[in-house]
Amino acid sequence: MIPNTNVDVLIIGAGPSGCVAASHLHNNGINIKVIEKSKFPRFVIGESLLPRCMDHFEEVDLLNCLKDANFEVKSGARFLKNDIICNFDFSKKHTPGWDWTWQVPRADFDNVLASELIKRGVDICFEHQVVDVIFNDEGISTTTIKDPLGNKYTIKANYIIDSSGYGRVLPRLLDLDKPSAIPEHSSIFTHVKDVRRPKGQEGTLITFDVIDKDTWLWVIPFSNGVTSIGYVGKTDFVESYKGSTSKRLSQMLQLSNYYHERFKELEYLFEPVYIKNYSKSVKKLYGKGYVLTGNSAEFLDPVFSSGVTFATESALKAAKLIIKESNQNTVNWEKEYTQYIKEGVDVFASYVKEWYAGNLQTLFFHRPENPKIKEQICAVLAGYVWDKTNPFVTKHKRIIKMIAQYLTLQ
Ligand code: FAD
């Protein structure tokens, strides 16, 4: 029987969000415990990172362990539409900051982070699942946890960081879910041993092959010879393909003139996963005694690979505010957390909406390219969405549509 314990901060989930929060709190002497439902390494989707998240890993001292793992370097992103190529190079972006990051098999990536934390003395309980949480009037929580044998025990905490990703523990328990404003799209994806991978840069480039306004294929090569492939499309469209997920993905691959030959008839390393209507949102990001970070809070769309970066951005911000509060300083959670996170989410939300409206695609594939506009968009795609010197950040609601309309009228 595990004794019931008290901690300052209980973190639910050991994905990138949970690990970044845990690292920052642990480095600052806060008594924490991480509860993780799975046994690591475990598969999760979200394999293309953005340069902005390098700032977070560096700040919480998790960059060196990641560098040692030799993941595939990502220095930009390529978008294809028929014969037109739109190549973003992170070294040519408006905002100063990191000009590279990685494309990673998340099982390995998340395992590197969690293993490093364990080495440093962070208490992570794998295969323990949070099943219930209650809060008293002061915001002190009592969390019920089920161990691998099915035994239940409780932990009292002054604060809970819910980094449970798709588990969405507190949104479910506290009825915080709300429909996402992003149109309904779904995805089907797997990994393949990329035996026909071309040599040189072509073989390692992360690419988004745009089939039509709503449908696109991602190709994310890893340094271990495996490549992630996945389709995104309107839910109705993805569901118009029938049969097993393997059969559906194989049929959909025929839509890609560019990649069909490379990936046809390859064995899938696991039965393709189907995620229906993946966008998520919540009514609020914090409450007395808790804060939501990463996917547990919000997920928009995979098209700009912003998920992990928002997970680490929100986790680091939440951890900093908890430390500030524990040092007896007042924290205005609405302003310092919700408004800050929402500012960045709103920029990406505009880009996602304009992508599926077709306007952003008009900008990407219009020729000739405008180098200045491209640098400004590139900074957004690198995750630097809080840079007020970038008009593609400050005017995100109007600028894409306006320029697309101008280009179409030319
Ligand atoms: P996760 O990484 O999901 O970690 C949450 C952890 O919490 C898990 O380990 C889970 O086991 C644990 N947990 C859950 N419930 C419980 C419980 N009850 N008790 C204890 N532990 C629990 N993002 C990108 O950045 N790049 C991409 O290319 C990308 N592609 C995507 C493609 C698709 C189709 C989708 C749907 C998403 C994609 N994302 C991408 C988003 C990405 O998957 C997430 O944003 C990211 O994984 C969020 O990290 P996290 O730490 O919040 O949660």
C-alpha cells in the first residue's frame, strides 16, 4: 500500500509539457511529483518541433540531453502544391531566435526528457493514473491515483499542473471542455521504414504536400531511418475512405503525385492511427489550485506544428507563476497566464483559419515570392508569435486575407 502523501505541486503527465514544468520547478527547489499513466517509451503524435521550443528546453536545462540524442535537425519546412515549392528557411526569419530544431519520434524524445529528470531526482510514477481530483475552498487538492495493480491512493497538493495532453484530466473532471472554433478536421497516420529515402537533403526534409485546400500529407523523416507519414483532411473526406486504417491510408497516399512512389506498398510499423476532430478548447485555463498546460488546454491543428511548442511555452509560464506565487508575490493569472497564452494561440488560430480558407495557401504558392513577407511569415512558423515588431503577428486577423485578396486581383 502506497502511503498518502503531500506535495507542493502535482503534475499530471510526463509529456513535453509536464517535463518542462517539472524541470523548472525542481530546479527552483519546489517539492513536486509527476504522475504518468503510461510506461515510457510510449507512442504519441506531434513529431515536428518549432525553433521557439528550443528557448524553453534551454531555459529549464533540458537542451543538452536532447542534443546528445542525435535527432534529425529541422532547419525549415517545405510546402508543395502541384509543381510549386514553398521552402521556409528558419535562418531567414524576421524575429531573432533559434533557426533550427528537431523532427523526432516522440516515444524516444519524451523518454529522453523523462529519463533526464529521473536522473536529477524528480519523482515520476509511471503507470499510475489520475482518476479523480477534488479541491477544497482554499484550492488544496486531493487527487486519487490508481497504481498498476489497481490499488488507489491519494495525494494532497497546493497546486496541480494538468499536462495530461489528450487525457484532458481536469477538463473532463471539472467540465471545462468547450467546442473548438477550428473547423472539423481529422487525421490518419503511421510510421514506415523509409527504404526508398533519397540521399541528401531531399531525404531528410520535412514536407507538407498540399493535395487541396483541406487535405494535406505530412512527411517527417527521423534520423533512425523511419519516417512519419500522415494525412489531414475534412472529417467527411477522411471518412469517405472505407476499410481498415491501413487500407484507407494506402488509398489516400495515391493522392500524392510527389510521394506515392516513395511510400507505396511499404509495411506500416503500426496499424495507422485515426484521430477524429482533433481540435480541442477549454472554458478556462486556470482555477483555484490548478492550471492547464499543453494539449490539455488547447489544440488547434497540426498544420504549423505548434502543439509541442505551446505545450512547453504554457508549461514554463505556469511553472514560473507558481514559483512567483510561492514567493508571496501576487499573480494575476488572467493577465499573466490566460492573456499571454491566448495572444500566441490567437495568432496561430488565425493562420490555421486562413490556411483552410485558402488565403494563406495563396500567399505561400504565389509567384514571384516577396522575400520580406516570407521572412515575417517564417518567424511565425518558427513559433515566435509574441514578437510585436512583426506585422504578421500584430495584424494576424486581417493581413493574410488582405494580401491574398490583393494577389488574386492582380
Ligand atoms: P502529451 O504529449 O500528450 O503528454 C500527456 C501525457 O499525459 C501522456 O504521456 C499521457 O499518458 C499522460 N496522461 C494522460 N492522462 C493521464 C492520467 N489520467 N493520469 C496520468 N497521466 C496521464 N504537435 C507538434 O508540435 N508538432 C506536430 O507535428 C504535431 N502533429 C500532430 C498531428 C496530429 C494529427 C495531432 C492530433 C496533433 C499533433 N501535434 C503536433 C500536437 C501534439 O501531439 C501535442 O500538442 C503535444 O503532444 C502536447 O504535449 P503535452 O505534453 O501537452 O501532452
